[in-house]
Amino acid sequence: MSGGVERSSRRPWAAFSHESFPYDWVPIVFATFKVIALGVAMYFAVKWQYDQGEKGTTRALLQTGGKVIALFTIALAAVGLFAFSLSRMLGLDLNLP
């Protein structure tokens, strides 16, 4: 082939280079979709919390929030302890430089 990209019979995908088939737009589209999806989800989460707050009392809401925070903290500590012990068991060096 003169002037074109030479195709290899063993590697048919070798004809596609970064210049001829750019994927620069993929991270932009995915990041935009992610931001939009998370924004919509956050909007509905806040709206739902606000609607629930109008139904119940503030004290019950604070108690539930405290329980959720405590449960999250315990779960975070458990996962961290599990990861640390697994790393030690596998022989990974966890010393700070």
C-alpha cells in the first residue's frame, strides 16, 4: 500500500493508531455523565430527606442520623482493620518511609 497504513495479516488491529482513531472524548463524556447522574441522585436524596423531616420530629431524625454515623464509623474501622491484617498476613511492607 502506498501512502496508507500498512495492515499486518497477523495483527489486524495494528491499522488503528491513536491518530487515526482517537478516543480523547470518552473520559469527557463519562465524567460528564457521572457528574450529572450523581447530581440528580443527590437532589432526590436531599429532597427525600427534607420530605421525611417534615413528617417526623427533629429529635427522631437526629437519633437516626447518629445511629447511621456510628454504624458507618464501626464499619469503616472493621474494613480498615481487615485490610491491614490481610496486608500483614500477605507480607506487604506497611512501614512508613
